[in-house]
Amino acid sequence: MASSSKANLTVEEEDGEEEVEHFDDFTLASSWERFISEIEATCRQWLADGPKNLLEKGAVHLDSSNNIYKVKSELKNAAKIYSMEYYFEINNKGKIADWNCTLHDLQLCFGVKEFLVITPQSASGVVLDAPEASKLLSAVAIALSNCSSLWPAFVPVHDPSRKAFIGIQNMGTVFTRRFEADHIGSQVPIKFMHLEGLYELFVSKFAYSTLDHSMHLFKVHLIMKLTYRTLPNDDDDDDIQEADAENAESEAMSGGNNRNRKHWDDDCPWTEWYSAEDPVKGFDLVTTWSEKVVESSLEMAEMENASPHEAEKWILTPNLSPNLDSSKGDRIGFASQLQLLVNVLDMSFEAQFMEDFVSVENPGSDNLKSSMVIPPPTVLDRVLKDLFHEGLQFPDFAKGEHKSSQAIKGAPVESLFVQFCLHSLWFGNCNIRAIAVLWIEFVREIRWCWEESQPLPKMPANGSIDLATCLINQKLQMLAICIEKKREMNEEFQDCIGSNDDAVAHMEEDIQVGEESNGFHAQSQGFDGKRDSPLTPEGFNGSKTVISKFSTNSQDVHSADKSPSDSIRRGSAGPVGSMKLLKSCQSLHAPFTQNAPLMTEDMHEERLRAVEAFGDSFNFSAQLEKETLSSDMSAFKAANPDAVFEDFIRWHSPGDWENNGSEANGLSKNLTEGMKDDWPPRGRLSQRMSGHGNLWQKIWNDAPILPAYEQKPLLDPNREGEKIVHYLETVRPHQLLEQMVCTAFRASADTLNQTKFGSLKQMTTKMDQLYLTMVSTLRPLQVNLLSGNSETIEDLRRLCVVFEHVEKLLTLAASLHRKFIQAPRVYEAIFSDYYNFYLPTMGMGLADVDVQKKLSCICLEFDMKLQLRLNERQVVSNMFTPPTANQSWRKVLSMGNLLNGHEPILREIIFSMHDSASGSHYAVGSPRGYQQEIETYRMYICGTSNDLRVALSVTSYD
């Protein structure tokens, strides 16, 4: 025959016009046989390769399962092309678990492990013609039988929405299993909504009697799984909103308030600034019943009334918000606003003053106006009212501070500048024009407080300047002190004008006012600084002559050795141990002195630059401290009328008095009670104090004899206050924004740090790491090293990304902690699992995070299953609050097994019948000694009251 074919081809080539006669050879394989042969060859190849080799050849992993892979091959039969897929598991030993959440849909329906699916390559992907489906399934069955394979094979049929399949499995030389699955999408018969009807549906597949099934006893094996879902936490249910709309008007007229609904984060620290979406949208609770044998439909009716608490297992699955790990950047929180503030910092180098961003004469004002909106005056007034008129109470400045918080030059979270910065994050959605307008009005309010001598809200009006904070906070703190001093001076002036008392009473009043207005400290407040060190409270406690308040008579103190000189002693705080004056041998008294003048960081730096410019000159440093030295010397002279310069040095600067005798060990020895006097002391001034032209000696000679309360205050509140207000009015935009960025980051972190999240160690570690990252990233802003287009801006943007990650985790931790405060193991397990899932996307750059998150959204989905303990079930059960009439208006409870009034959203049941291969019709013709029990009927039922899916497998003897 081959030679005849070649001859015919030769004739056609030589003479195309000549028609050659031929006939069909029926000994050759038909197209259908070739199709079966091709299926067989493909299956043999897959069988020979095995799972491991198939993985190496490019088997595809299924996203829905951790252990299932598939390979694919295309087959052609006549004009049609089919796709055959082989699904397999890497570790396929053991029995398929009935409720394994990672199972393929066909595995769950029919209880199979590895299987084939053959589908036509068409738009529907199913076989719509019943004869074609049967023929296709027969071809696969023949091919599998030829290669001795026990794989089940399935063909999708009917409409794709029905998820219908037919299938067949050769179980060796004895049995064959046939499969069929279909789905009812609507109008489920009432009978099949109940367990009793579903039981009778299964029994009808093998019971040949037409009598009532409830009167017959069949040993049917049953396992069941019910899934419950909590009601949504937010008002995003459109159906419920439409139903409530009809009642809204009537409730409003009757005085009802629909807006009193408590939001989940009302007690969280960030709720003052924004309301966060609950990252936990709800929970799915899966309850499973262990296998039991049911003999009648009456038992099924009883089982339908059983409580879910009787189930063997409770498995909880959190439903997290899709925005929790979204990379869209549409989540509102501190991180998103800090990102905008960093953008404002980047723009702040374009102008010299904040007014330039608002002025119409600014060259870039048109662009600013078109893209950046200023909130209406009502919003501005509300912000200013919150800053200045509702914050007169003294705040708790240590609230929420982290141990690393003070390493960032910001300000305490409750202080005035911090509140301004936090308001700026949300004012006009944090654009440069809105911040400029708010700052101008902010400074205008501060000037009004200064000019009207009104207390500065949210700022302490006493104490020392905290140099660990930002410069603006230091200025505001000093301004608050200046306002308080200014008010006291005004009150003193008014008291002096209205006083008509005699000279003695007037002098007594001056002394009392001096005590209050000049700000120097008595013993109860301590004596800070080098010159007051001999009179610390500890030193007073070791002396018998302790005076804590000024005396109102001409004699201020009552010492142990009174003398005529004591009658003119003024401003004494008491004798200093056993120290004596060199000339009169009277007790040396320590004076009350004024506090050193307050200075902010820039004032200290100015003095430091002056010292560096003039060198380390002793006289120059004395010149810088001239006013303070003169005040101390005047007070010392008033407290010790017979004192000389050497006495002042012995008290004020003991290191400059060189002793040879009893005072060789300094003041600590003189403060020892009961010490024997060795008079006169043998000593002399140090070389720098005794040198020619010593400035200290000159200041001593020029210092008047005045107690501290009669001296001019070292701090001039009027002068310093005006300087501070002028600084605030003329501060450069980039200098302002640098301090705002540092303060806003610290304040935002301190606010979040107040969140209660239980004992989550991962969250505590992340907060610690966040602070350390902020300290290193914000350091260039704290030392004024930032310039336009600096790399620091990009570092700040990356810091915003890290901040967002921590903020998301913290929100999740807070939500879980509130929901499971009575079951700490549950929220710790859920958070730990999500933390490990989310951790790979943290700490990356902006571009890397976007790419990684897109990949994670495609490849991964957080799906945690947590089995609850018995003592935790009640906590979860309480989360299923009974639904209100509005929430259940569209539902008809019909499925039974209610949990606090909630019916399951999904019910899954597996019915099965088992028969022994011996002693039944299945044993006829079976091999000798075949005693295995087989599953003759299996029915998987999945659905609700609105839909129903049934999958049946029947084992028969061939």
C-alpha cells in the first residue's frame, strides 16, 4: 500500500490535471481513535513523570491551595480543540480531609484526590451538548483504562453558572464510580431548606421503595459544617440604609437621634483628629459536627434545632478590610498627612516669609491658588478657638511620651505648638497656603495674648526652659513666663498706686510683692546653680538655723549670735554652717538671690559664639555674667554688711579660695555641725581672682547693697517678650516647617503610643523601632542641615511609609484588643499571624513597597483559621448580637441551627452510605477475599435558603 501511495503522489506531481482513483482504508485508526490514543499518551507521560518531575517541567500552583498543582495539555479532535488538565498534590498520602479549606472544589464535592478535567476551548468552557459530553467522557475513560490509571475524570456541562459536572472513575477491575453535580441558583424548594428534606433527598438515591422515608431506617453517615458571619460594623449596607430611610423622618420628629451610634474607635487617642476605618470588618465562625450515624429523618429534624454550642469544633476567621494592605494610598491617618507636610517642607524654600505664600504679588501665587485651597473663615475660627479659648487648663505634658520621645526636638503632645502642628495636618488638607494662613493668625493671637497680658494657653508659666524641645516651643514657654511676670509687675504697680499706708506698711508691702514678683526662691524651692549650692535643702536640713521665709520686721533672721550688725542684715536665708566673715568674725549668711535669667537655645548659641570669638577669657565670661554677678554680690552685701570681696568668693566660688587650714575641705566641712572654729582662716584668693584689673573685683566695688527683692529683675519681660513675638512674625518658612515636621512626627507617634493594645510584644517592638527610625531620620532637621532638594526629603518620605505600616498594625491591634479583651489568646494569635503575613512589605522604599504589595495582592491573601477553645466560645458568641428588625427585615429565617438569632450563611453537609464488599450485591463476582468496605453513595450538599448545590457520587459493580 505504501508503494501505491508513492506512485499516486508521483503521478500527481507529473500531471496535476489527471485525477487518480483511490479508496478508504478502514484498517487505519479513525479520528476518534486517534483522539483516545492522544489522551492515553498524555496520561502515560504524566504517570511516568510523577509529581516531582511535573513540578520541574512547569506545573502551575493553584492560588486557592497550598499543596495543589496542575499541568495542562491541548488535544484536537476533528475541528474542535480540547484542554485536558491534571490536578495533583505533592503529598497525597492519607485520606482527604472533609473540611480542608485548601481543597479544590471538585475534591470537596466528590472526595477525590488527583483528577482530570477535560474542557472544550470555547467561550463558555463547558460542553453544552449532552451526547458530546458523554462521548468525551467515554474517550477519557477508555484512555485511562488502557494505561491502568485510577484517576477520576470530569467534564463540565450545561451553563457555566450552574457549576455542573459529570465524571467517571475506574476503580480497578471490580468497581466504577460515577459523578454528577448541579446547582440551583434560585427558588430552592422549601423542603430542601431543612435538614429533613436533604436527608430524604439522599435516601431517595438508593431507596427503591416509594413509601415514606421517615418510616424506614437507613444507617446514613453524616458530617456537617455551618458558617456564621457577624453583622458589618459600619453602615455600608445599602439595603439596610434603604430600609432605615423610611424610619429616619419619624424618628427625627419624635426626638430620636440616629447619629448617637458609637464608632469603634471613639475611645482611641487618634479619634480627636480622624476616625479610622475598622480594620476588622467582621468574623466568620465555622462550626463542625463530627461524624454521626442517622437512621431516620426525625433525627435530622432534631439536629436542625441543635445549638451551635454542641458542635465539636469552632473555627474563627477574621474578615479584614481590603484597605489594610492596600497600596492605593487612599487611607486617611497621621501617615498620609505627614506625607503632605513633608511636601510642604519641600516647597517652603521658595519664599522668604510665610506671607509670601498668601500674597497675590507672589510670582507663583496663581499656581498655588489653583491647586491649594484655604478653608473658609468658620473653619479657621474653630481651630483658633480650640487652640486659644478652650485650652486654658494646665495640660499633662508627660501624657503619651515614649522613652525615646525626648530624643526628637519636638514638644510635649499637649503643648500649644504641638496642637498647632496637629491642626495643620488637617487644615486645608495640609497645603502650604493653608498652613501660611493658619500660622499668620496663630501669631496674631499670640501677639494679642502678649499685649493684653493674657495667659498663653497650653504653656507652663513657670519653671525653666526645656532645651530638649524645638526652638518655637522654647520661645512660647519663655513668652508665657514673660506674660506672667508682666502681669505681676502690673499688679504691683496698681497696688503701689492704690496704697495710702504709712512708710512702714508700705515697706512691708514692697517686701511681700518683691517676694512674689522677682521670682527668686526661698528654701522650699531650693537653690539651683553654682552660687546657691551651699544652701540646697540638704544643706539646710543639716543646720539648726534654718529660715524658710522672709521676716517682715527690720531683722530678717534670728541667728544664734546676735550683734549690732544683725539689725541691718537684709535678705538672708540663714548662716552657712560655721563660716565666719573675715573681718568681723560674724556668721556668714547666704543671701536670697534672683534666678538666673532664662535663655532659649538660640540665646545660648549666641553666647557660645561670642565666647569662641573672644577666646576663653576669664574677664570676658565675667562680662557676659555681669548682671547676674552684680545681683548676687548686691544680695550678699545686704545679707552680710561687714563682708569683703574675699568672703563672697569663699561662698560663691570656693575653688578660687586657696585654704591652708580649717577650710581646706571646702563648704562640706564647714557645714559639719559642732566643728571647732579655727580663726582666722589661713587662705588667699586664687591667681585669677587676685590678678590686676580683675573684673570680678570691679563688679564687687560697683555693686550696691540691695537685697534681691529690691533689685531690678534680671529678666526684663517686656524686652524679651517683644523679641519673641518678633521672631515668630519673621521666622523663615523652611525654619518653621523643619520644626513643624519634627514636632508633628513626634506628636503623632506620641498620640498613637497612648493606644491600648494589650500585651502584643510585636507591636511594642515596632513602636520602639519607629521612634529610633524617627530619631535618626529627623536629626538633620534638628541641626539645621536641610537645604532645598535635599536627600533628607526623600528620607522623610520613606519615613512616612514606615509610619504608615506601624499605624496600620496599631489600628489592627487596637481593634482586636477591644473585641477580645476577655480572650487575649485569640487577639494575640490573630495579630501574630497577620504580623508575619504583613512583615515582608514593611521597611521598604516607596517603589519597592508598591511592587511588593501588588505581587502580594495577586499571590497571597490573608486567610487565617483559628480553632477556639471551650472557654473562648462565649466571647465569640457574644459578638453575634441579636439582629434588629431593620437588620433582618429582608431575611426569612428558615435554616435552623440559629446562633443568637443568626442563621448560617452557608451550610455544608456530606451524606454517605457504606457497604461491605462481602455479603451484598457488590460482592457478586468480586475477587475472593475482597472484604473492603466501600462508600457506595456520597452526596455533598452546599447552600443557603437562596441557592443549593448537590454533588453525588455512586459506586457500582461492573
